[in-house]
Amino acid sequence: MKKHNLLAFILLGAAVVSCGTSEEEKKNFFSIDTTGLKQQYQPQETLPLSVINAKEKAIDSVVYFINNKKIGTSVNNKKLDFALNNQKFGYQDIKALVYFEGENIETTGRVELVSNVKTKELKYEIVNTYPHDVTSYTQGLEFYRDTLVEGTGQYKESKLRKVNYKTGEVYKSIDLEQRFFGEGITILNNKIYQLTWKEKTGFIYNADNLKKEREFTYFKDIEGWGLTNDGKNLYMSDGSEKIWKLDPETLKEVDYVNVYTQGTKIKAVNELEWVDGKIYGNIYQMSAIAVIDPKTGAVEGVLNLAELDKKVTNPGRDVLNGIAYNPKTKTFFITGKDWDTMFEIRIKE
């Protein structure tokens, strides 16, 4: 008899528990209403936010977050319109915290913000050609006064050097330690900044004599790809769609942009050059240069340089990479990894 009562007690307890609502079931009470949402938006548009109340619960309010930042509160699940004009390009993670009947439940969704700038295809003409060292795995290229400064890559082969761009003569060269894979360079306030690929380490040199002054560690766990500056801050690419804006003294993040066209993000932005308020960036393995608005990340123009790649015929050459702008001639100097040629080109209006 006791065993029977115990069994009945257990079965009754199970029945009582089953009558409750599990946390997993509660997650299905609400969801982001996607009927009025698109997958992609542009900055001039507005995001209409509301939640679907599947179980017809009495909703007190809904607090909305975009990318974990609170953007507003809706009373009784009224639609909340959110203007996207101040958001960075990229995925907008939506979170709705629904308050109802003394409880609250979180539900999430996502849309993508893309550029509203129409990308122009730019034309160019070849002004001149110059010799380029076929052992230079070019990672960074920039003029300092009238001298071309070049940073090269590959483990055990990475260098930083000054070159006569007309003849290819090397004025001065230093080797990186064999454990470093050299990447992008830029020159600011008489200092050369140089990145490394996976070592999360950068170097700062005296621009006159290439004497290393100090090393720095990246501000976060990213790769080093391209580098340029606007005369005040540094801009760094990491192989993704991001370009980071850095303080040249602390080497800490100031801001960032995501590089986007009207349809998609542009990953693998590599060697960078700052020209007249825009960032010119090699797109790795694409034989193309994107002209990027550093304030928004919008790709305003693209330069198809596939024909230059075809003109380089030396065996063992790798992809196009290397942009240096000469403000005196208003021309660009373009080369690639292990190319035998450097091209001087002028972009046509």
C-alpha cells in the first residue's frame, strides 16, 4: 500500500510539473516580426520594429536594442521605427526584450545595412613602367619625399627598404627577424609604421635611417594586412571587411568602418593608400583597387587592373599588391608580389 501511494505521489508530481511552462517553451511566446522587414537596408531607410505575440500575452512594453545598444521602448507592442542613417554598414543585430505579465523574454533577429552609393568604374592610362625586384613580395608601398619605401613579406625574407623607383636601386634595407611576416607600411611624422601578418606585432622606425625605435602589440586579436594614414591617424586592414582607425601614439582603436558596396561587404581589403581624403585599397586576389570613403566605408569607385597583371610575365609572380601615390606627379605607382614591373598610372576623370 505504501509503495502504491508513493507511485501515485510521483505520478501526480510529474503531472503538476508538466502543467507548467518551461523556459524553452516561453522562448516561443514572442519573435521579431519579419513580415515588414527586408534582408538588406540602406542608410536612408527606416527599420519598422515589432514582435509577434504568438500566445496573445498581455505585453506591457518592448525594449529594443540594435547591436546591444538600446534604441527605444515601445508601449503595448506598438511599432517602433528606427532610422538607420547613423549606423555602420554591416549586420544589425536586433534584440527585443518583451515585458509581460510580470515576466520578460528576449527575442532576436538580424538585418544587413549596405551602402547607398553607386560604385563608379574608374579608367586609367599607363604613364610609365619601371623595374621591380622579383624577390620583393610587396606588402606596403609609399612615397617618402622622393623616395619609395617598400615593405615586403614572407617568413625569413621580410624586409623594409628605400628604393629608387626609376632604377630599382636599393638605397637602404633592413631585415625583419625570421619569425615575422612583414605586412603593410605607412609614414607619419617622420616615423615608418610596419605591420606583421599573424604575429600581432608592429614596428616603428625612424624614417630617415630605418632605425627601429619600438615595437607595439595590436589592440585586439586580429591579423595585420594594410596600413595608411590621413596625417593624423592610422588606418589598418585585417583581411576582413573592416578598416580600423588607430591613434598613432597609443596604437589603440579610435573607430572603424565596414567596407560595403550597394550589395555586399568587401572582404580582404589589403594594401592601403590615402589620397585626397579617400582610402585606396587593394582587394586581395582581385587585381582591383577600391576607392573607399573612410567615414562610412562606402566603395565609391573601383579600378580594374587585370590588364596590368597580364603585362607581368615573370615566372613565380603572385597577385597585384602595392599602391603608392606621388602627389607631385599626381600619379599612382602599382606593382605586385614578386612582380618584375612597377607601373605608373594616371586615373582618368
